[in-house]
Amino acid sequence: MLAIEDVIQWLRDGEDWGAAEILAECDFKHEEVVDWERRMEIEMEGYEYRETYILKIEAPRRILKGISGDLKSVQGTIEGAINECTQTHDVDIQGIRWVPKLGNNTASPSDPETEAVLATVDSNHVKTAWAKAINRRQVDPDGAITAAKTLVESVCKHILANSDVRYPPNPDITKLYYLVSEELRLSPNQHIHKQVKAVLGNCQAVVGGIAFIRNNLGDAHSREPGTPSATPADAELAVNLAGALATFLVRTWETQKNTEPEDGRIPSESALPDGPSF
């Protein structure tokens, strides 16, 4: 049977990036169509019978609505790629149907919470990075890891820009997080309680870990021959860490904006919002 990953890669090879992104949000379901009389005739004549399927493309509601409108050309690109890819398989696709995708078995339990928090951020860069991260976890782990790092960077830049804090050109993720942690009073050296200092220090370690995973397994840098590729499990780890950290930063920022003390004193450690655990 034709794997959706093969078609996505075929689209990328042809630089049909938009169509590949759309298909990455979908699933394939094959329904075999068997003409038993014809199959017996072919096999009795000594020929190999080619399996025939109706291919159902299970797509989210947004995409289903789009293929009858602004995504019509993308639909044609995807279906054309499917027909091209079937030439290398011993199967025939009798027809292609777009059907609703109900549920998401590959979603993480924290996805809805992270989605809701990041939706409040007025930044297309943040929303795009999150969408890419979650949509690529299974079909493009390398890309998901890179998008996870971009998500944290985008959240940090958004908070700094809206707090009138300057940052240098092309800063790395650790520098951005340092500036944000200082601004939001999340730096370990700004606290006295030993356990709070430890937790905030671990947040710094998570940022460094995301950078390490991206540099070694992401798709932003070429890797040496023989280096193992990223797996969906690697992508799941990076995306979940980035999502939790981004949610924590946004919630802290929003909380402090709404509870800023009039005398300018630093809020107590109890003022930090409860965020998702790492």
C-alpha cells in the first residue's frame, strides 16, 4: 500500500512545500476493491494481479473546507503526487476521496492546553511554529524538532519586543531565554528559596536541551554520514518540552502584566503562575 510519508517526501522533493505541509496533517486509509472474477481470470492466465484500492484522505475540517476553495490547487497537486507515486507500487488507485479526520491518535494530552494558551499570543510566528511542530512530529521528526526550537525563540522575542527589551541581532535561544527570564523574574539568582532556584535552573537546562536536540537531530544543519536520524519519539520530547516552556513563559508574562505592583517591588515567588510540568 502507498504510505503517506512517501507522498509527502515526493512533494518535498518537488519543492511543493505547501502541499507537503497540508498532507502532513492528514492520514491515508486504503479500502480494497476486489473484482474476484477478473482476479481469477488474470491469475489463471499466469499474470500477477495488481491490488486495487480506493484511497481515502482523512483531513481536518479546515482542510476539507479549503479544498473546495482556496486549497483547490493544492488538492490537485497532492492527488497528482499520489498518482505519480503509485507507479512504483504494485497497486492501483481506483479513486481518491477526501473525508473528515475525526480525532487525533497522535496528539499529546497537553496539546489542547498549549494550543489554547498560544492562541492568545498576537504573533503569527508563534502560531505557525507551534502548528509546524505538532503536525510534523510523526511524519517529519527532523522538522518538528527545528520548529520546537523556533517556537521558544518566537515566544521569547514576542515577550521581549512587547516589554521594550532590546536583544542583539541573530541571538541564540539561550541568550533570548536569559533576557526573558531576567525580565519576568524567572532567573534563579533572583530568588532565595532553594527549591524555586532549582526549578528555574531546570528550566534553563530545558532550553539548553532543546538547542542540543535541534543542533544534533533537527533539519537546520547537515549531519555527518552514519549519524542517526531523529525519530518520532525524539520529536515528541522536543515538542512537548518546547510547548510546556512556551506556555509557562506566556502565562507568567500575562500574570505579571495584570498584577504588576504599583510600588515597583518584585512579586513574591508565590506570584508565579502554575504551569505544566516538564
